[in-house]
Amino acid sequence: GAGVSQSPSNKVTEKGKDVELRCDPISGHTALYWYRQRLGQGLEFLIYFQGNSAPDKSGLPSDRFSAERTGESVSTLTIQRTQQEDSAVYLCASSSDRGSYEQYFGPGTRLTVT
Amino acid sequence: GENVEQHPSTLSVQEGDSAVIKCTYSDSASNYFPWYKQELGKGPQLIIDIRSNVGEKKDQRIAVTLNKTAKHFSLHITETQPEDSAVYFCAAGYNNDMRFGAGTRLTVKP
């Protein structure tokens, strides 16, 4: 079946512009995660959605970052007034709340802020 | 919330040797401990996981051990091969609420 998809795969933007990154999780997966991965670094947790519960936003680095999820489907991560330090790969993952809690990762969006 | 620490950050071994990566976690409620492998340019993929009611699990050359009292768990790779070279992440959490370690870059020299 289809895996997690993300778009765009690459995004180059000028400092100060807003960007929107999209994640399509695996159908039926109730949990969705966003991570940031800087070059050669680990996974930095950003936000976690679980069903209809209030999202865990504890990882968002500043108020320029926000994310939304419509029901148990698509999620968008928005970065306002982008800065050069926002340059990274943004990974999305989804998982089911039944049985295995394995997270299935998308291919990521590489964001470059010039 | 959960806090996961992972060591070492880099590890280089000779082909055929064993590799061990260790993680500690902070939340005693955590009950699920997966390990992920990330190859260059790709998202992480699950390679093995363990739940809190088990102390050890093995899958061919890969094994994971869990010490709930000490709140630490480890990944063991035996007879390493060059294709094992990648970044490995541990994670810990309760049900779907997971946090990842910072990762270990493993290099297996032929």
C-alpha cells in the first residue's frame, strides 16, 4: 500500500518568507509526527497529533512554527518569516494506535532558506 | 515528558566485529523501545523493537536488551557488514507517544 508522502520534496525560499510543508500519512493511522533533522544531526521532535486529542506542541522551537491536521488525514507544517537556521530536512511519520506502534517515515522535505 | 539519551554519537568498527549502542530514558511509564536505521537520503526505518515485558529480543544479527530498573536499553549488532553502515536511532515512549535519541553514526570498515 501507499506509504507516507510529503510535498514538496525540496523547497528553496528567501529569508523572511512563509513556507508550508505537507504530509499525507498512511490511511487509518491515527498518530502523526513532525521532526526536524539538520544536516548530520538527529531527529528533533516538533509536534505530535493523536486522533482528536489536543496535539503535543512541546517541540515547536518558536511561535513562527505551527502545524495543523484535519481529522486523521493530511497535516501541514507552516514556518512563518523563515530564517537561515530553519534550513533542514523536515520529516513526517505516522503510526497506528493498534498493535505495533512502528512509525512509518516519509521521504522528507529539504528546506533551504537563502 | 520523556527524555532519551544515546551513546556513542559515532562508532567505527571493523567488518566482522560487534557494535553496541546504548540509550537511557527518563520516564518509567515508557513501555515501548524501538530502534530505527537511517540510510543516507532516506527516512528512518524500524529494524527491531522491544516492549517492557521482555528483557531481550533477537533477530538474526541484531539484538536488543532492556533493563527497566536502570532505565536503559541497548542495540547489539554482531558480525557487522559494510551495509550496516548508517545512522541508528533509539526511541522510548508509551504507546504512540515516542521520543528519539540523537542518533549514532555507525561506520563498518571493510
